[in-house]
Amino acid sequence: MAILYTEEFIKTIIRMAWADDISFDKIKRDLGISESEVIKVMRSNLNSNRFKLWRRRVTGRKSKHEKRTKLLERLID
């Protein structure tokens, strides 16, 4: 079953998902949607080239995952 979001909510999700300094955990806290839901929204609202570009940007990016970022900060200190 597909969840219907307003156009404004979708724009907010996309804006937050593109931002390098906003993690998926923050998106979950602020908007109440999981990383997999963000990916679904991005896939269905971006053209295929933009979606692939976004996935390459966020895949493995530690700043998009708070647990990884915190672990790195502890290792550096």
C-alpha cells in the first residue's frame, strides 16, 4: 500500500535528503519517515538520472548515518 504525501511534504523530504549535513536519523526524528521510505520517495519523485546521482552521493556517506558519524568522532578524538 502506497503512502500519499502532500507535494510540500515531498519537497521537504527531497530537500533534507539532498543536504549533506542532515542524516537519515534526523529525517526520521523530524518527519517520521525511515531511510527506506526516503529512498522510495526519492525514487518516485526524481528522474532516474537524478535518483542515481543522489544514491551515489549518500551510499556509504557517513554524515547521512549518525551512528557512523559519532563512531568516527570518537576514533578521531
